[in-house]
Amino acid sequence: MTTLLNSPAQRGTRAARHTRVDSLDGIRALAVIAVIAYHVSLPGADGGFLGVDVFFVLSGFLITTLLMRELTGTGRIDLGGFWVRRVLRLLPASVLLIVTVVGVSAFVAAPFRRADIGADALWSLLYVGNWRFIDAAGYFSNDGSTSPLQHVWSLAVEEQFYVVWPLLLVVCVAPWVRACSRVVGVEGGLDSAARSEIAAVRRVAVRRGVFVVALVVGAASAVWFAWLYDPHTAERAYMGTDTRVFAPLVGAAVAACMQVRGVQLFVTRRAQPLMALGLVGVVAGLCLLGGQHSPRPAYFLGGGVVFSVVVAVLVAATSAADRREGLTLVLGSTPLGWIGRISYGMYLWHWPLVVWIIGDRQWSPVRAAVVVVATVVVAQLSYTLVEVPLRTGRLRAVAPVRLLPAAAGVVGVVTMVPAVLGGTVWNRVIPAVAGPQVGETSLVLVGDSVIQRLLPALDVEARRRGVTVLSGARGGCPALLVKATDANGAPLSGGNCAAQVGERQAKAVDEAKGGVVVWWSRYEIADRVGADGRFLGAGSAEFWDAQIADFRKSVDALTVRGARLVVVEMDRPGVGLDSRCSPTDCPEFLSRMRNRDELRVEWNSRLREYAASDPRVSVIRMDDLYCRNDVTPCDDHAPARASAKDVFPSPEGSLTRPDGAHFSPAAAPGVAAALLDRVGAG
């Protein structure tokens, strides 16, 4: 983005001239590096998600500076012109990304994911994808359904800000500015002194109006951000436009403050110390606000706002600093400047490459490095052949003859690079061949993230056997259509499980028209709400009666098209659970899996008892395949037994479930094949 700063309060000064502030590209570079480090799971980068906050604040600061300049000069904002410039700046590269992802996914994605990716593309193209991804799958947990377009939620928030913020200024600030101007005198026919006085009044009215609107709306957003935070499902607070708009509005408020002569003089004279404090604050935020799998609660409960203020101060100081000294030289250096200029493309392209090259595999420095290199190559192609021609107005340069090399280069990188690496998604997905249609041989999967993360391996093995796989699973939710809660009665996954899972299950069962339904779920030992709205603690007689009554309803719904239901007994967690639990900090449900094994045993017993009286249902066990013993957590180092060596080709001694629940990429194909054998599919 071209960074033009002009302070009417500082006419004639260096900060007022229409020049690019290269050091702001350094801030962009640091932000995108943090985000990519976080997404490739670089050790120590748990706070890298805050790079998105940096982009939000920076955008709010720069866009508001431009809007205030226009409003001060004319008393109006050309909404059409503003939106056209935003579209030309952001849409072409975004469209190239979306088209490429859809095209590549048509060949490499599992069939059960293609329709969802198509829907993701449509929502992303309209810049409303954040609202889809809030309900689609956990952003902070890879449950097997991660979309290669999921990262564009932040672009959706930003674009929605670009639509609403100028409108707010037109409605709330522009009339105030014009009214203040009229108090001084009637426009037209005035001498130069009167015109100067009107201009001065207009400048004051603009900065005060912008500051007040930004402060009021931003404060409301920050409070809403904290209010909606739910530790079980942070996505609503994290990705909602209403909850995240405080960040760009912090930038907007600081931009308004920078129009005050005294403030700008203070910042300009102390720019280097303020930049140093800002960078220290950013580093502190990266260290303190990032958790192992998601932001710490402090981020939602005020930490995110404080971080945004720190970033805004850093941006303001950087924009006002002398570019020939200190930290300004560092941030404006050639390497950081280059990364900053292609940062938009890097953000766009890194996430699909992460999904396709790394996925849910164990962290590897080689794969992480490949993602970074491929990201830089593709981003540079996009910048040179698409972004720069449009930004500089050379529209003829963006003819198909220029776009074709860009598209070809991008597709070449995202398809050939993963193919060079063994064991990627490309290697595991088999081209479709003529075979049984849905309904002839079909497998419907219901359950939580355990079965979801097995989906790619199950799909490959099922297609080898001529079986179609359909999914009705959702991470973080029980297969049972009940309102599961924690011990305090707070709903899991935001309380949306029953409705969303029920819809998914019904759709999959209807498409399958028979076949086999496989149930693999752990959340049936979570507390719940009964039919009468009362809290039912797991283990009570009322709880078990309600569970079996609702299980009977699920059986009726899942077998309505003639399918048979195979239920996998709730398996023991593995010793890898310790990687997600410390002696002083263990999520409640993980603690329950580890310390209340009697609930698992009782549920399995009741399942077997029910299956004995219902010919539509059978129960199988899977953990005998990967557990070496019968304790909880079980020892699930591979291989569990001599006959399992062919099932688990991974090195002996490695964990089949590194986190105690989800199967490693090396173990997943063997588990998938064994599951299909035991359910009799194919």
C-alpha cells in the first residue's frame, strides 16, 4: 500500500510531504513474518497471530489519515472513488488466490471437502468469509476440515471496515464539519483570511469528529469482544467484524490525534524512543498473549486492546520519524522493505501452502522452510504481474497476456513444490475412477475431531475399495445431538453443536441412501442439559438415562434410509495427552478423559447393552490396535503388538497419537484400513 501522510497542522514539514514512508513497510514485514511463523508452528511463535492485529491497526491509521485529508479539503468523502481504489488494490490478487485454490482443490482435495471449499470460495469472494468460518470449524484446532481459504477471514473484516467506516464518517462527521464551516461564514466570496479560518475550523471539526466516533464505536467493539469470549469456542469473538473492529478504530483514533499540532510535534521529537517502546511492547505482546493452541484469555479481556494501542503508537511514531536515523533506518532497510511490499501476497498465499504441504503432520523444519520459500516466490509473482500494474494505473499491463504468466507461475509453485515432498496430500489422493455410485457402497462418518482428522486417510482407503465417504462429523462436538456443557453448565463449542451436527448428519445420511454409518465420538461423557433444561452431571442415573434415550433417537435418524450403524467404543486416551496438560493447567474435558475413566467404561457398557437389543446397531473396539495396555492413559507407542507392524509403519517407539487423541500421519492410514475392515466396508 502506498503510504501518504499529510498533516494540515504541519504544512511544509517533512511529515506533510506526499512521500512513501518505507519504514512502515518494515512494520508490515514484521507482521507477516509473525503470522507465517505462527501458522507453520515455528517453536516460540505462539503469539504470531498478533500480526493480524498489526495489519488491522495499520490499515485503520492509514485509511483514516487519507479520509480525513479528503474530508478536511472538501467537506465530503467520495465514497465511490474510495471503494474503487480499495477494490483495485485488493481484489485482483485475492481473486487469483481463490481461483487457484478452487482449481487445485478440484484435483487434490478429498471429494467430501470439495463442495465446502467451493462454498468457502464464494463467501471469500464476497468478503464475508469470516462469518462462514466462525461456524465452519475451529480456527485454533486442526480437526481435519481446515479450509485453505480460512485465513481470508481477516481480509473480510478489513473490507467490511472499509465499507462501513467511510459511511460512518459521511453520516456522523461530514454534516458536523459543514455546520462548523457555516458558522464562520458563507462559502464563496470570502477573502483569504476568512477562507483560512474556515479551513482551520474544518480541520478541528474533522479530527474531533473522527476521534469521537472512533472512540465510541471502538470502545463498544472492545467490550463486545470481551463479553463474547468463550474459552470453548473463541472463534465468534476472534473472527467477528463487530468484535474485531476495535483494532482498526484504535489506529483511526491515533490518526486523528496526529492531526493535533502539539501531539504531532511531541511524537516527531520523541519518535525514536516511542518506536523503541512500541517494538518492545509488540514483542511483549507476542510473548505474553499467545497460548499453546489459541490466544490466552488475557488477549480477549483487554490485552488485545492494549496491544492495538501499542501498535498504533509505533505506527504513529514511525510515520513521523526522521528516516535517516535509528530504528527508522532498520525498519526501512532493503530486506524488510521488500518483504513489506509483498506482504499482502505473502499473507494470501502462505495459508493454502501450509494446509497442503504441512497439514496436520508433525512439525518439520524442512516443510516449514518449503512453505516460506514457496510463499515468497508466489507473492513476488503476484506483486510484479498483478498488484503493481493495477496500483500504478497501468491497466493495459494487466491484460490476459500478463495475467497468464502470473496464474501459470502460481499454479506451478503450489502444485509442483508439494509434489517434490514425499508423503504430502498430493501423494495420498488417488485420481477418481469409475466405480460404485453413492448408495451402492457408502460410508457415513459421525463424531468429533478424531474421526474428522482420519477423513483424508479414510477417503483414500475407501476409494481403493470402491466405497464413497460422506461426513457428518464436527470437531469439538458429540455425535449425540444434545447440548453438551462443562462442569459449570457453559455450553461446549458455543452451544451450536446440536443444530450444526444434526444438519450435517441428516445431509450425509440422505445423500448416502443406506450403506454404513460409523460413530466415533468422545464427548458423550461431557455434562449436558436435559430435555427439561436442567443440568445433568455426567455419571448420574438421570444423565445415563437421558444419554441412552437420545442415543435411541440418533439411531432412528441415522438408519432412516436403511443404513446399519457401527459404533466405535470410546477409546482410551494415550500418553501423549500429557503434551496438552500440565500439572497446573489442563483443560477440563481432557482432565475428565484422563481422570474419570469410569465414565468411558460405563458408556461403552451401555452401548453394548443397547446394541444387543437393536439389530440395526453393532459395537466394535479400536484401541486394542494401538494401546499396549489396558490403563488410562494407555501406552500407544507403535507398534502396539507384533501383528500391528504392517499397520503402523512409523518407527518403533513413536506415538500413534502424539496428542493422546488424534492419530499421527504415519498411523492414520493403518487405522483407516483397520476401521474399514472391522465395519465391513468394501
